[in-house]
Amino acid sequence: MLSLLLQAAGGSGLVAIGAALAVIGAGFGIGKIGSAAMEAIARQPEAKGGIQTAMIIIAALLEGVALFACVICFMAL
């Protein structure tokens, strides 16, 4: 993945590392959100709908922030 980002960035390593860190951080965050949501659903199955809705909204916002971070990294060229 890092080599693909290096090629897209035109060889600038810092831009690729910044974008990779943003993507890795977003992946870790979404994983934590999913994990916490599954634990919450296991504890209170009757609240499944509300938990899933909140999980999807938070994950979408986190993906938006990660995309924005990648765009800023590539604009730094």
C-alpha cells in the first residue's frame, strides 16, 4: 500500500507516510467502534437498532475525516 501511495504522490515519501497514517488510524478507529458496538449489543440486545445507527454514523464521520486528511496530505505536494 505504501508503494502505491508513493507512486500516486510522485515520489514524496512524507506525503505517502502522512496519508498512510491517516488511513491506518481510521481503520483502527472503525475497528474499535465496531468492537464496542458488538459488546454493547451483547449486553443490551433490545437496544440493537439505536446502537447500530450510532455506529454507522460515527464510522461514516470517521471515514470522512480520514479522506479529508488524505486530501490535505496530497495537496501538500
